Amino acid sequence: MFNLVLFGPPGSGKGTQSSKIIEKYNLAHVSTGDILRIEVANETPLGTEAKKFMDQGMLVPDEVVIGMISSKLDENPNAAGFIFDGFPRTVAQAQALDNLLDFKNHPINIVLSLIVSEDELKTRLISRGESSGRSDDNEEVITKRIKEYHAKTSPVADYYKSKNKLVEVKGEGTVETIFDSLCDEIDTIQPE
Ligand code: AP5
Ligand code: MG
């Protein structure tokens, strides 16, 4: 079993790179942003609650997100491993994930952190906003998402650094070049 966290600020390319990694390594994709957007679209009670936070560029409360993850792991008992995209986003979420995975005896193997400048993040998200239909892809909310990232999410990088699991990867350049760098890192700890 191989468990990978793809870490980075909003717009760093987590979703883009996840879909390529999943295909190559046959992992199950766990994107809390995607799960939450489905809940919002289906107008479930969870989605209605989460939407209030997402539309403001704020993180959804930990207990909501942690509950979602636990059921997602149970839904995929035969997966070769998981790629976590956009989760964990707080140290409390990282600790909860460690607890869940320790219980299953399959800890996180590596955390790949995409490094992208703030100007590039904003350019990418504003440009995506022109076609994505995502309620959080406008300049005001993008600024709040990045602020929320610095306040609550960047400490997660230190958490994994202290466990010697964090590897930083340059997240600017072509999608293919970044993908090759990510695969190089995966292959050093998980030879094909
Ligand atoms: P989430 O859906 O996770 O959004 P995010 O982290 O803000 O990040 P994005 O999905 O916008 O960016 P990405 O890194 O996936 O980049 P992408 O590949 O799309 O979360 C949304 C909200 O849900 C949060 O604000 C929060 O409210 C809530 N939430 C989710 N998870 C939560 C959690 N765990 N706890 C609490 N709340 C949670 O790329 C971005 C754009 O750039 C695309 O248009 C892409 O085509 C383009 N692009 C990608 N790579 C490149 C490249 N190399 N060069 C040029 N353009 C590129
Ligand atoms: Mg994403």
C-alpha cells in the first residue's frame, strides 16, 4: 500500500497532477474539495453547511472533513493506495489522518509539496474562474483562500517535515515537467 499527500496552496496544481499520478500508479483519489462540491451540488445538509465556508474562501470545520475521509477510506478497501489532494489542511486533520492510517497499518509514505509563487497562483485561479463556474474562483475569494492557507494550512508542511516525510517540488513550468519531477520523487521511495 502506498499513501501519498499532494500538498500546496490553492491553484498550485494539486488536482491537475493528481489525475496524472492516479493513472500511472493506480491509486484512489481523495479530494476533499471535489467531495464537498458534490455535496453542495446535491444540496445535502453537509453540502449546505459547507457552502457557507467555501463561498467565503474559509476552511470547512475539521470535524466535517475528517468524518468524510474516514468513510472514503472504507469505500475503497482494495485500493493500491490513496492520493490525498487538498487534505489534510490543518494540523488537526493531519493528526486525524495519521490515526486512521496507523489503525490500518498503512501510514503516509510521502508528502509532495508544490511550490508556486503567489502571483502565479492568482493568475491561474483568475483565469480558471472565467470558465470553471466555481463560486470561489474570483479575485476577492482567491485572496481569502490564500490567506487561510498561510494561517491554517502551511503549518501542516512543518508537521510532515518533522516526520521527515515532506519533499518540496517546483510547481511552476509545464504540467509534464512538474509531473516528471513528482514521479522521480515517488519512484525513489516506491520503485516500480
Ligand atoms: P479545493 O477544491 O481543495 O481547492 P484549493 O486548494 O483552493 O485548490 P484548487 O483546487 O483551486 O487548486 P489545485 O491546487 O487543485 O490546482 P488545479 O490543478 O486545479 O478546496 C476548495 C474549498 O473547499 C476550500 O476553500 C475549503 O472551503 C473547502 N475544503 C476543501 N478541502 C478542505 C479541507 N481538507 N478542510 C477544510 N476545508 C476544505 O490548478 C489550478 C489552475 O491552474 C487550473 O486552471 C489548471 O489548469 C492550472 N494549472 C495547473 N498546473 C499548471 C501549470 N503547470 N501551469 C499553468 N497552469 C496550470
Ligand atoms: Mg483542486
